[in-house]
Amino acid sequence: MTRAHYLFGWGYVAICGALLLGAPSHSRDATPRTTYEPVAPPGGDAAEVWWRRVRPYCNAVEVRVVQRQTAPPRTTAGAGYNAACFALAGQIDEARRIIDSLAPNERFRAAGIVFDVGHPVADAGDDRSAAPIMELVIDYWPNHYMALYHAGMAEYMLGQRELAKKNLTEFLKLYHENDGWRSNGLTVLARLDSATPTDLRRPAEPR
């Protein structure tokens, strides 16, 4: 073997080794659900285009009409935005039906879209709309701590004491940052634990 062949052979081995070391690992769960950060569903771009077009019509009067005129993409993201549209319109049962039509391991992704769409509703203090939307998210993503927080706060303001207590307790089990979110959860839970709660004010939302 010539010196040139010898150097070429070891160079090839080195290149193969580098490629193997740089290859992505697929041993980890590709869809972690320990936090509430969005997990991008398949088909997102086309679904977002559809969503921007139909968003103004996601109300109780027009939601069925726009659904007949323009169908969402047949993807997980499309189902998520479709469910979010019905959820905004107050038709939670229809939103559940749409999410249930997905494969079980894709449902939490669609519920994540519903959360993203419903989050501003909760921030705006529309408790009657926010509470059922957040309960929908929790059903498919039980450890979504921000959905638990917003559900608990909305239910507290609506006088739904047991639901509020349950959701805020779960939120505090999952969320340990020493910040305004946790402080609010502790404050409201203490009020709920009181035999005769008198303070029904909503704590200021952290920024």
C-alpha cells in the first residue's frame, strides 16, 4: 500500500466518524410535555394562513358559515386552529370533537394551539370565555401549567371554588419559580382555603 492510499484510508475513517458524532439522536421523546411552551404541529404554515383568514368570523353567529366556505388544512395544526375557532365561538363540544378526531399522540399539540389562541382572552379578563377554553386544554394536556393557572384564576372569579382550588393546586405543584405567577396562585389558593373568603379581586397579572 502506498503512503497516499494509507492517508486516504484514514482520512475516510475520520470523516465517517465525524458524521456519526454529529448525527442527531432520536432516542429522546420528540414531544416533551413537561412545560407549556408551544410544540409545533405538522402543517403549521398552511394552517396559519387559514387561521388569519377565518379568525374574524370565529363567533357564535358566523363560525358555521365560514367553516362551510373554507375548510382548514387536514393537518394537526389545521385541526388545532379549527378547534380554536369553535372554542372562541363558545362551542366547546365541537372543539373537543375536532381534537378527538386526531390520533391520541397528536391531540395535545392541537390543544396547545387552542391555548395560544385563548391566552389573550384570559389575559383580557374574560373569565366566562376563558374558563371553558382552558379546561379544554387541560383535558388534553394535563400538566400545561399556564392553562391550569388561567383556568384556576377564571374559575375563582366565577365563584367555581372547587375547580379553582383543584387547578391552582396542580399549577403550584408544577410551577416553582419565585415570581408573580406563583405568588398569585398562592394568594388565591389561601383565599379559597379560608372558611369565609371575602376578597374576590383578581391579583394583578405578572408582566
